[in-house]
Amino acid sequence: MAEQIPLELGTEPVGKLLRKYAFPAIVAMTASSLYNMVDSIFIGQGCGPMAISGLALTFPLMNLSSAFGTLVGVGGATLISVLLGQKNYDTAKKVLSNVFLLNILIGFLFSAVSLIFLDPILTFFGASEATLPYARSYMIPILIGNIVTHLYFGLNSIVRVEGHPQKAMIATILTVTINTILDPIFIFVFDMGIQGAAVATVISQFISLIWVMRIICDRKQFLHLEWKKLRLDWAIAGRSISIGLAPFLMNAASCFIVIFVNNQLKRYGGDLAIGAFGIVNRIVFLFLMIVMGFNQGMQPIAGYNYGAKLYGRTVAVLHLTMKWACLITTTCFLVGMLIPQAAVSLFTHDSELIAIASRGFRINVLIFPIVGRQMVISNFFQSLGLAKKAIFLSLTRQLLFLLPALALLPLLLGTDGVWLSFPVSDLLAVIVAEVMLAQLKRQFRENTLEPESLEAN
């Protein structure tokens, strides 16, 4: 019975499948975003505006850690969904072993290097004497627990694509619930301040990892961890990493961009401008995570049908996902245009910080109604295992468009120029994505595109 679970991906109506796979992912991603917002809200209300700025300075390092996690987890999950479509079950099981071992190895190495050079890294990220202590206090517990974080996110992706999106959702909701309970305890009761929020984060992820490990190790599951066969297969690892390279480079580029943003904001607006960017990031991220939830729901459906050469179904789930994504990003646009002060006030009572963040929020979301299309198209290429095209799409917005805008526009407009760089780069990225999608659709119609195969070794 277990081996029949993925077959529905090629037979059920794509709308029904997207609801089944996307809804748990949306709940999970929204919960994950709320989990980050809860940290920011408790830190902002309990530790002050400088703590919010210190937390914002940790985003690049958190993004870089996430980048290494997605390099393994997302790449492995995408490869498994394509392999299931090709009915290559033995290799799919080997991919799971690789995801487990690579997450441990990469997580350990990242933590070790980051802890050794933490102060210089945070200073390079834009920390001042006022914000460095807050950023350091938050990152030390996070880095100590980094292996737990990598394993939790990586293995939860596998649980989702093997046909258990509800269980993956439960794991994320469990993390958020525990973190929300522990945050005020560690911050206020134990008087640990911003460091308490980080400790609560690691503990909540560790508890959820135990839940995920129970699923992954269950022999009744279609894919399960076989401890006796646990070893790295470098051919499979290379293929998995090549697929995960697109989200890795996107997150790594995002890390570099946020560093540049922080330094530009520090130059033109000071520490509070960095804190404002941190607040806007959290709010916008909530909506983007919902879109990413739709993307996660689309991934196994698109990957399976592409692997099975059912191109009509592959394109159908893409179009449906884009419609929902644009609805979500349009909602974010309306919040930013109509009630930015109300949204920002959740994080701080400081009137100056509220004013800076509200203006930045409005500018940031100027063309958000169409941003959803670009996000879905980029993820679509990744879901099909078309690594090079996915990497190109991931990097165009960040490096080819956003970076030059961040360098030039602040010279003309100051702090507003930093904020305006985002909608300018978003617009250009949407245009490029649409052109590449049109080319891919033509290949589908002509039936000239062959799914890549990875034979079992």
C-alpha cells in the first residue's frame, strides 16, 4: 500500500492535489513565519528598539544557515519527488540517507566557523557598538543548535514529498506553539532577554525534530531511514546538491544583499533604519511564506508529473499556483498601502521607529501584486530539477537587478532609495521569469524536453 501513495500525483485532479498538498504546507509556512514574528514581537516589546535592530543584523547569518540547509533539504526533496515519478524507489531511499548525513556534516561545519568569527561577521553585517551585544547574544544559542535546525527542516521536507503533508504541517505547528510558550518564559521570567528568545527557538526545534525522526525511522513508511545502510553516496549527493543549488544561491545572495542593505541603511538612516527594515522584513515574510507554502504544495505534483512526462498536468498546477500566489501578494500590497502603521506597531511602541518602518513598508510593496508570479515560476523550474535555469532566475533579481539598484538609488534618494530598490528589481525579475516560462511552455508543447534521470547505483 505504501508504494501506491505517490501514484495519486499522476491521476487525481491537480486542483484537488494542490489543495491537499498546499494547505498543510501553507499552514506550516505561515506558522513558521509567525514563529519568527513572535520572536521579533517579544524582543521588540521586551528588550527595546535597539534589540530589534540587533535582531535584524542576524538575518544575513540566519539566511546563510538556511541556504546551506536548503542546499541539502530542498534539493533532496525535489529529487525524491522526481524519482517517485520515475518509479526509481531504491535511489529515492538513498537520497534520504544522504539528506540526513549531509545536514549533520554541513550544520556542524557552519556552526564551528561562525562561532569562531562571530563578532567580525556581525560587525561586517552592519553592527554598531549599540547593536552588537544584542546580535551576539541571539546568535550564540542559535549556532550551537544549528545541527538540530538543519535536520529538522531537511527531514521535514522529505516527510512532505513522500506523501505526508499533514504530518509535516504538524511538526511546524508544534515548533511554533512550543516557541510561543517558551519565549515569554525565557525572556521575562528567566530574565534572559534576547538570548532567551534564541534558546526557546532551539528547544522548540529539537522537540519537533524528535517528532520528525519518529516518522522518518518508522519502517511502515514508504521512505524510512535504514541505519545499517546509512552512508554518503557522492553521486547522489552531487545530484541532490545541484538541484538544491538554486535555493542555496538565492538564500546566499539574499544574505549578501541584506548585508548591503543594512550597511546602506546604517549610512543613510542609522541603527533605527536597520530595525525598521527588520520589522518590514518580518511582515512581508509572512505573506511570502504563504506563497512558499503554495510552492511547496506544487513541488511534488509538478515534479512527479514532469518525471512521468505528463506535461499538461505539470503546466496546469503551475497556473493554478500562480493565481493563488498573486492573490496573497496583492493582500500584502493592500496592507502596506492602507494600514502600515497598525502592522508595524505590533513590534514596537517607539514612534520614530514606527514612522520609518511604515514609510519603508509602503515603498517596499509597490509592485507586490505581480511578485507572486515570479516566485512561483522560479520554484517551478526548481521543482522540475532544471537546476541551471532555476539558479539563473534566483540570481537575476538579487544580483543583476537589486544590487545595482541598492548602489545607485540611495545616492539620489537617500533612505527612500534603499526601499525603492526592491520594487524596481522585482519588476525586472518578473519580466525575465515570464520570458523563460514562455520558452519552457514551448518545449512542453513540442515535447522536446526530457526529464533528467538518475539511475540507482
